[in-house]
Amino acid sequence: MLRTFFPELAAAFFPRLGLMGLSLAQPYLVNAAILYITFHETRPLNYGYGLIGAYALCYLGIAVRYCAPFLTRVQHLAQ
């Protein structure tokens, strides 16, 4: 039965797993940002740029994960 429904199960499981990982990364990003603001004299400048990139990837990934099911529904309705 698992072989039969694997594509449908994977289509539901892996996006949720990615969303869970991105949601769990948010507190660590906040903690890293607070530590950077507190000890910015001892950290290199590139550390701050890395935090900006990490925030962008995290929140952009969450936005894409929330929008992807709606986009596929619209594509199926348009056909």
C-alpha cells in the first residue's frame, strides 16, 4: 500500500517537513541576532551579512511553502 500511495504521501509529507524545519529555525535565528547585537564588536562584519541572508532564506522559504499549495490549486483550476 505504501508503494501505491508514495507519490501522494511524499507530496504532503516533505513540504510539511520543510515548513517544520524552517519554523524551528526561527528561534535560533533570533538568538543569533541578539548575540550579534550584544557582542558586535568581537564579531566580523560578514557575520551580520550572514544573518541577513539566513533571515531572508528562512522567511522566504516559509512564504513559498505556504503559497505552493494555493498555486497548484489555481493551476489545476485553470486547466
